[in-house]
Amino acid sequence: MWKELPVLVAVALLMALLIKTFLVQAFSIPSGSMEDTLQIGDRVLVDKLTPNFGAKPSRGEVVVFHDPGGWLAGEPGGQPSSNPAVRGLRDALSFIGLMPSATEKDLIKRVIAVGGDTVACHGNGPVYVNGHALSEPYLFPGSTPCGDMNFGPLKVPAASVWVMGDNRQHSADSRYHRGGPGGGAVPDSKVIGRAIAVAWPVSHWKTLPVPDTFTKTGAGDRAAALAASSPPALLGLAGAVPAALLRRRRQQ
């Protein structure tokens, strides 16, 4: 048995790496831009499986994405612990996807509109997507739909998403990057995956469903949209691939 131990360890590490790369990964919330939905320091689990199978982000989803260009300019990255034991444990957990990397610099926002949609917001709101006024109960208390930045109407470029934080007055999202590539929209290729649940701390545990208001933006029939409101359980993630692919293609 002891002779087989190195092989078993190697297989376990390979499986962990595959899970992190293709299935689920943990990410840390670095700022208050998604409050009250997500708190600073929350760890969210991100579904990376369906994007790897070609599915596109959908309206209402909370997504993690790479910086599309200059959004994080000047932002300091995470710093590794000075304690070797803590640093080693964190590196190990990060490797298998159970803890975010100490140096990660990705972003997390809510998808408001997808490629081809027309989006706009003026004054005290609401936000309009394809002429439909969004009802946004998830906004941070006291936050207004437009924040301090009017925009639109504008058409989201193909294969891109328009993203905004739930704490509109404190989120440097698509509204503030209209002078950059894509006019503030984030290319689908930059999206890592959908945040499906808060995993830590335990007291904050919850799933992150798609709000019902996004079923009324010309995105498909109500049955498909309601299916989108319940993220797949982690143990059943693989079985959710066909349904997720069908749902998201119908929503484009």
C-alpha cells in the first residue's frame, strides 16, 4: 500500500487541478461593490463548467471575470502571509480551488444586459433593458439604480455583457469604462464563470439565484428563466450542463 501512496497522491492532485480548472473554484470578495448581496471577505463558489462547454453569461447572473483592460489599474494585489505554515496551507488550498489565490485580481459584478441588448439609466432610474424597467430589490440600501452615472440608451456589443455592482454608488463597473474597449462592456471571453453560492463564512451561506425581473427582458419564456433562478447543486453540476447550455442559448 505504501508503494502505491505516491501514485494515489498524484491522482488526487490531478483530480483537484481538473476540478479547479474545469468545474468549481473559490473566489474572495475584495470590496463592497456587490453589497448587500456579497460582503467583503465572502468566499463564493464559481461554476466554471458551463462556460468551458461554450455557454454564455446570462442576464441577472453574478459573474467573476478577468480585468478587460484597465479596470484594476493601481489596485494593489493580495499579499501572501509572512507565516510560512499559513502561506503553505493557503497555497495548497488555492491549488485545489478551495481558497482564492493571495494575488488574484479578478472582478465580480452582476450581468445586467448581454450582447445585442439596449440598456439605459437616467436620473433616479430605473435601469431599462430592451425597454423593460428592472425591479432591483437586491440593490444596497440607499443605493439608486443609476448610481451617480447616467448612461444610454446604448447597445451592448455582440459576445459581451454589461455589468454593474449591486452597490451602485460604490462600484466602478461598465458605467465608468465607456471610454475603454467595448464601451464599458466585458467580452464573454473574459468571464471565468457564474458565482453560484456563498460558501464562507458559514453564517453567510446562500445560493445566488437570478432575480425574477430578468425574466421579462425579452430573454425567453418564463419556464426557462425560472429554471435559471435555481443554480445547480455542486454535486449535480455535471448533469446540469445540457440544461444550462440550452437555457443560455435561448436567452441570447
